[in-house]
Amino acid sequence: MACAAAVAGCASAGPGAGGQTRENREDKVRLRTTLQRQAPSLPDGFSDKPLPAWRPPFTPDSRACRIVLQTAAGHAPPRALKAQAAATYQGDLLGELVAVNIVAYEPGQAGWRLRELGKSLRECTRLAAGPGTRLRMRPLHMERLGDDSVAASARGRLNGYPYAFNLVLARSGDTVVSVVHTGLAGVEARRTRDLALAFLQ
């Protein structure tokens, strides 16, 4: 299947490909099992077959944007990280997909890691810009997920096509779940929330 997108986003070489080599193997297996086990809980219209980790179809406009996008793509900042596992699932709307990365941190470290990621998310005011591309970020108001969460969205054009982007970062205990929900025909905050909840259980 071709990357529908120069627009929707492509998959990289494998789940979490290029991740940290010092990750704990047992934790990584546990996180991958969670991705497989929770996939059937995805909202209607989503395939439960995991595809490789997401690769953004654009170049981030700032360091802050790059940090949050790399986290969603299976490359979270390594400090205090034990393991991570990422996958992508296709939806049935035009260009719709969800990219998930589950990150396990050392005990007691996930809270401040989420705060640091949240700071980067707030500083990411312009997701991407260039010829035919204009994506500005804004806060996405959403009921708190897990122990704590932050969310943002972007609407605009990517390579001349309409593009919608929602991102949620949520913590449950010592785990942080990153969810990117994108599409060409628009994506609903409620559906994004349901996607995040599927992997917080």
C-alpha cells in the first residue's frame, strides 16, 4: 500500500524502529503485547492490524514540535525511559490513521516527563509551514485522561491538501501514551479521545 500521503503519513521500518538500544527487553515485550491486546478496543472503522510506527509527512517547524512528533513516532526522549513500543492503525475515513506510542518510565518519573512533553506541546505553535503547507497548533480541550493529559490540534493544509491533526499525551502510572490522530476529511476530538482511552486501559 502506498503512503497515501505525502499527506496522511507513512510507516517507518518497524514498530519503534530506531529506538533506544538500552531499552529493557521485558518491558518492551510487555508494551508490544499491550498494543496487540488493546487493538480490538479501537473505535469502529479502525483496523486492529498494527502497522509500523508512524513517520510524520512533514518537517517539524521547531525543536518543540520535533520532540512531540518524535515521541508519537516511537522515539521519545531517552531520559528515564525503560522501553517504548509504537504502531499505526488505519481508520475508514479519508486518510485517517492513528499513531500510538506507549512509553514506560522508571518508577516515579513519568509525571515530570509528561510535564516536559506538555511544555514542548505548548511551545509548538506552528506545526509545519512551507509551499502549500500551513498548520498552526492550538490547545485541544478534552476531559482529562488517565492520571493526567494534555492535547492539541492543528487544522490547515499539507502539500495543498486539507489536513487535520489531533495529538494527545496521557499518563497512567509510570506509562505515557502518545496518540496522533490525522485525516484529510477532519478528525473529531471525541474519536481521538476514544482512541487514547483504548490504550490507557
